[in-house]
Amino acid sequence: MTLHIFWLTVLTKITLYFFSSFFPTSAQVNWDSPETLQSKDSVVSTATGRAVAVTANPLASDAALKILERGGTAMDAVVAAQAVLTVVEPQSSGLGGGSFLLYWDEQKKFLYALDGRETAPSRAGKDDWLNEDGTPLSWIKATKSLSAIGVPGTTALLWEGHGRFGRLPWNENFEESIRIAEQGFLPSPRFLSSIFLAKRIGINHSDAFKSLYLPNGDLPNKNIPFQNKALARTLTRIADLGVEEFYRGNIAKDLLIDLNKYQLDGANVRTMTLNDLANYQIYERNPICRPYRKWRVCTFPPPSGGGIALLQTLGIFEILMPRNNEKKNVFSWHYLAESLRLADADRSHWIGDPIDWPVPVDGLLEDSYIKERAAFIKPNKAHLSPLPGTPRGSELLDLASQPRTSGGGTTHLVIVDIYGNIASYTGSVETVFGSRYISGGMILNNQLTDFSFVPSIGGKSISNRVGPKKRPMSSMSPVIVFSGNRPVIAIGSPGGWVIPHFLSNAIIKLLDLGLPPKEAVETSHLSVRPTETILEKNAFWFKDQLDIVKKLELLGHRVKTRSFSSGLALIQLRDGLWHGAADPRREGKAVGLQ
Ligand code: GLU
């Protein structure tokens, strides 16, 4: 029976994959990362300064810059930028979603990790993603299910972060977002193509979505300011009354009324309760760090699996490629692909919310284990479908690997302020426009689809199974890189499962090849699946890749090309000045304060 479920999941994934590769649309649907891609001719936005902000939308970057100019900290600017993104990039993140923050406090010389991930309601059960016959729900159906909505964490994270690291009054950081929601903004191409994409994935379950984003059944006019008055009211309430209003006040009550209303068919959906909202908690986690050559790379621990995958990848790659300074050396491509595949095998097996299973974080990252993993990789032969390892701390765990989940609907931003504080922040609502349900003008996430749909395989539990008050495994991996005790790079990206692939590529380009931020964000990505090595289609290095493809195939790689909708946001300290760059695959903008 469980084997049957496994093959059904595999079959569904394969069908979706073939569907996406054979029927590409103008909106570039990619079911692993269903967000839209900018034209390949987009230019990279760059900026330099004492303080720099890079976000996925020009209005959010400008709002962050205003805050930095007024003497606000990086945290104040994160609040302002995320509030504006809720309005102008609702397809990717917002106050109805969740987020991770990595924050360097320059005065305390301390790196903080705040976890504002969505949490499953207390009534969630391990069969939430199964049909009555025990088969997993289809992904499309799950994405618009009320059961997919996790208790949102973003507002609590912004509040907590602001309480610790903010300098400007809380409400001041909301001014721009309220003004833009009230007066409107001109819809960007990506905003419009995301609405189009949401329509293809399904919007008929949400009248609120249709009336806001498809007035009269059409996309909003790109020449008329798009307003969201309900969201302006919600933002004003949060600005004036703080976090209480969101989790225990009128916003919470309205959210519950809306969820009940959406439960039209009377089905027994176990959505959140007022208690779940009232009890939402931000967790302060210990960042995870590993040396990479002469630097130290720090990122987010579980429930992120992306952070561990990134550190393992870099660790294994460094052993195999002690020197790496030629961009066309086939071994760097071969070894990177192999390192990624091994790291992916571990994260789909060992990572979940540590409240359910003890995640062997130390074992997965220790030198002896990284060496053991590197020893599996051969210079002359690709190792396809590698198995997870057995790190120290896993001895008592008898788990099954989970089928890979889909991702999307995510944003990353990086900000350094004039005081030297740095924020690397990833926010998400999951699938493009999340569940597409709306309350108070806010998109409600569907982050709980990041849980494994099946709780076990072959009698063995899956670490990332659904459970009450659990946080689903994420790939989001905000990063800060140090040289000695000094932060020199902050970076991150959306992209679902492939986030650590994008990040390891970019970090290697910056640190090994010495590429400037602009090239690190624009040059092509290398990614993997268990049996494939994927090079980016239409990429800026594509010509260079053709001879590499042949060489990789000789080593046994099955090479495929695909497009990616990464959204790297990067700042790097070079010659005493911060340099920022935004990924040209989205609409990001870098801004600087001289
Ligand atoms: N839900 C995904 C995660 O947390 C979002 C990441 C993304 O799509 O970029 O991993």
C-alpha cells in the first residue's frame, strides 16, 4: 500500500515535469519553482554605498532606502521593504506568509537567526495531505486547500526583529506601504504575469482573489494605479496597534471569520483557531556555519534544509576542488553537481522540524562526515541517485526519504545600514500568490504544502511529515559570509528546492573566481536532480557551456537545460564599500546611500 503511494507520487511528479517541459507557456511555468521569469535581456541592477538595499521590487528598495536615509537600521528597512512587498509583490511574500531572518548586529558583533516560519494548526494531522483512499492529494488541489494555510509568522518576526534591532518608531516603517496600497502602483510585468500564472493554477475557489486581482475577469490595466484599500487598512492597524492586533486583535478575528466563510462545502477542514494565532511564536535559532576556504559561511538551521545542503555542498566541493580559479574547468562543474546531489539526498532524508525528530545537524556538518561524503565522488564517473549518509546522531532514527516538494512564491532581500548591521531575509507565501485566499487584503500562504504529503513510506516515518504545531521543512537559506569576524557578503534567493543550488553557484563565483556581484547574479546556474545535471537555458554563459556539456556527458552526467526564475539579492564588501546586485531574472533593484 505504502509502496503504491510512493509510486503514485513519483508518477505525479514525472507527469508534471513532462507537462512543464513539453508545454512551456509565455508565463514560463516551471512546476518546481512556479514563478515567472523576466525576459533574458533584463539588465542587472547594481548600486554601491555605505548602506545598500537589494530587494525584488523597485518600490520596496526605494522604501528601504528612505528608511536608511533617515538613520533607520537594516531591521527598520526590512520592515518597510517587507510591508511594501506585501502590496506590490503579493505573489511572492507578505504578512500572510512566513520568513527567516539572519541578522548581524554590528555593535554586539553577533549573528542572530529568527524563525518566523508558518506553523501547522494544533488540529493538523498526518493524513491532511491524503485522499480518503490513502493516496496523496494532487499538488494542484493541495495548493488551494484551506489545510495548506499555516499560521503566518512574518508579522511576528518583523515585530520581534524591530523590538531587538529597530531604531525608528515601528509605525514609521509602514508609511510607504500604506501610501502605496491606498494610492496604488503601476502593475509591473511580473505582477501581471504572476496573476496570469495563478489563474492557470486555479483561482475559482477564491472570489476575493478574482475580484481584487482580476477585476471583470481581466488582468489589471498596466497604466492604471492598482490599489488595495483593504490591505491599506490592515497595514494601518498593524502600524498603529502592533503585533497584538494581528495575532489577538481584529485582524485575527477577521481572519477566522474569513476562513469559516471559505469553508463553503462544510468539509471538515482542520484550519487554524484563534488559539493557534494567539500562541504563534518566533524561535531564535542558532545559525549554522562552516568554513569555506578562508571564509566562514553562515546560514539558517532546520526547519530549513537548504542551509545544511548549502554548507555540505561547499564543504564537499572544497575537498574535491582545493583550487578553483578557471571558470571553464569541467571538474568544477562535475564536482559541484556531485556535491549538490549528495547534499540533496541528505536533506530529503534527515531534515524536518526538530520538535518532531532530533535532526542530526552537528553530524551532518562535521568535518569527518563531509570527508566521508566527498569520498563517494569519483573524478571520472557521475554518481547518480546517491543515497543519504548516516551522520553521527542518526543512529536511532529509522526514517524514509521524502519525495521532493514544489516551491515558489518567495522573495529575498539583503540590506546593510550605515551602522554596519546586516539583514539577509527570505519571505514566502509559497505557490505563486500562496493559497490565493485573501483576508484583510492579504494573500494567505499555502506553506503547509512544503510538508511531505505522505507521512511514511514502507513503514518508515518521513522526518518532514505533517504534525500539529510543526513547521514544514524549507529550502529558504539566507546567508552571511564572514572574513575573520567581519561580514563581507550577504546573499539569498527564492527558488524552492534549488535555492542552495543557486547559492552555492553564486558563492563559488564570488569567492573562487572573484567575479563581481553583477556577474555572480547574472551568470548561469548549475542545478541537479537525482539523475540529471541541469544547466541554465538562455543564460549569459550559454555559449561557454556547450563544450562543457559534452565533457560532462562523457563523465556520465545526463545533462538537461532549463530556465530558472531565481531572485538572487546580493551585497558584497569590496574595497571598503558595499556593492549590491539584483538578479536580472526578476524585477529587483539595488539602491545605495553614499
Ligand atoms: N516554500 C518554499 C520553501 O520554504 C519557498 C521557497 C521558494 O520557493 O523559493 O522552501
